[in-house]
Amino acid sequence: MAANAYDIIKRPVITERSMSQTEMKRYTFEVANDANKIEIAKAVEEIFGVKVAKVNTIHVEGKKKRLGMQPMGRRRSWKKAMVTLTPDSKSIELFENMV
């Protein structure tokens, strides 16, 4: 895949659970569906200038939604990556002021 780092990392996931993980240097991102763990690790290292220790990924299924009498629809499905940094790595500044 010849995508740049910003095509792989789409956005940070800001939830209570993901923010509580930042103290352990674990950050959550929405990533491209076809990105693998190696590409995700390289993209995070390139964008934020940190060292990645581990990457866990999961496919998040879109929820079913209804709009009145319309037939059942779905939200889009997406891929989530939980990135753990090495203990000697600096933290990601993007998440620092949100906790």
C-alpha cells in the first residue's frame, strides 16, 4: 500500500475509556480499513515522533439505525487501533490536555 501516514491514521478516538488509557501510554485511533499493524505503527511514529511498542486492531461493526418507516439502515463500519508506546517514549501532545 502506497499511502502516506495521514491516509492510514484518520482521527483519534476520544472516549472516557480511551482517555483513561493515556496514562499507560496507550492511544486509540480510527485507521484505514486496509491498514495492517506494521503500517499503523510506522504512521504513528512518523506523525507524532514516538516509539511504538505494540498495536492492537479491531473491526467495529456499524450500528443498526432506523429513520421512521424507512427500512433498517446501518452506520458505517470502521477499524480501530490501540497503540501502546514504549516506556521511554514521549507522550503524544494531542491527548495531554483532554484528560
